[in-house]
Amino acid sequence: MKIAIALGGGAAKGYAHLGVLKEIQKAGIHIDIVTGTSIGSLMGGVYATTGDAYKTIEKILAFVQSDKYKDSEIDFFDELKKSSRSRIWDKVGNLLRKGYMITFSLTREGMISEENYYTMIDALVDEYKIEDLPIKFGTVSLDLISGDRVVIKDGGLRFAVAASSAIPGVFPPVVIGDRQLVDGGWVENIPIILAKEMGADFVIAVDLGEEIEDAPPLVNGLNVVMRADDISRHYLKQFYLKDADIVISPDVKDIFWASFREVEKGIHRGENEMKKRMDELKKLLNEKGLSL
């Protein structure tokens, strides 16, 4: 009997995954399979190299406190922390006009350059073949050319994480052959189906999304597009969550998606929610015959 954890997307909110993994490890629950989408693939990919939540946390913290992080373009997004989502791109435009970030043009595939994106991935993710990892690992990406859901569960770990984490418009697509791969959140934001395809008998899903609430007045076309996208992805996520054995939903609604420095805050939110749900998790595992 195999236990899987499916880690969903959510940008900087994804540090909560580390807190969930930490509490699961403290409880003595062994994870056999890790699947991840977007930030979930990054956190899960680092974790899968050792199977140790504490070492994963140390690595993430070391990177965020490093000169490589300070020099990276991703540090730019910390400036957006106080912007509401409906005004994010106004803020971006103002900062661009001030020359704060490398010039962004219609010919560039993402706000973060390919060089800096891969520098970040290389700093966080050791070069492994996925099939050699101590824990089974898989990711989901979207191919912009064919529209296919692309599963990566063998080959280079760095490639898999980069492809699943490439937020459209922010990070450049990962190109292989005639495919252009981006963030899998548009097709399977919490890869529960993938976990089952990889042999899981019990799936712990970690959901970083928020419930759909009434929106403020939509004052421009961008607001309308973003709102429609939110609603569409919410209902798609609800469809997938039905297949999870338990869904852990850390309270991360006040963590801004681009607050990539707030590692410890995210970790604490994951810890707190997993502690609240631990008795329930253990009970469900026992009912499945998965004794600790």
C-alpha cells in the first residue's frame, strides 16, 4: 500500500507545503510518492531528493537568503507585495517605466529571463534522474502548442521542475522538441490523478487555493479576464479534489503570491493546518490498513 502527497500550485503560498511535509514526517508517516504542479513541483522535487522535510526547508531558506536570490529578477516581485491582485499589472507598469526591471517587450516570453530562471532552478534543484530518486516523483505541465497535459516522471529532475513551474508570462516556456511547456496549473493544479496513475493507494492533497467570493466591481478588461480565469480554475480544481482521500488546505489567503521571501510564514501555516488534521489523517490511514 502506497501513500502519495499531491502538492498544488500557488506561487509563494507554496512554502506551506514544507510545513505539511514537516508534520507528516514528525508523525512517522512515510510518503512513497510525491507529485507536484508549479510551486508544488519545486517543493516536492527538492523533498524527493532526500525524503527529509527539514533538509528541504534548510535548502529553500539558504537560497532565499543568498546573493543569488538577491541578484535574481524574481526579487522584483517582492515590490508587488502590497498591491492587490486587481492592480498588480498597473504596479508592474509603473516599475517598468522607472527602469526597475529589465525591459519587457512583446518579443520576450516572460518577465524573468531564461538565464535567471534556470539559475534559480539550478540553485534549488540538484541534478538527478527522476527514476533514481529515493521517492517516486512526477510533475504535470501544459504544452502550449498541442494543448496536451504533459506528465514527466522520468528524465532530468531540473527539467521536470522547470517545465511544471513556468508561470505563463512570468517565466519563459521550457522548450523540448516541438513542445513549449508551461505551468501545469492550467490543466491539473493539484496532481491527484497523476498520484493514482503512479500507483498511490492513498492520496493526501495539499490545496493552496481560495474559495470563490464576490468580487469587487470589474473596472477593466484585464480584471474581467483574471476573474474568469480564477473561476474556471476553481471549478476544475473541485473536480480533481474529489479523488483525494484527504485535502489539507492551509490558511494562506493573506500571503501575497509573489512574497517569495516569506518562507517561514508559509511553513508555519502548513504546520498549523496539518497539526489540526493529523488525527483525522491517522484515522483514515488506519481504516485503509496503512498502519504507522
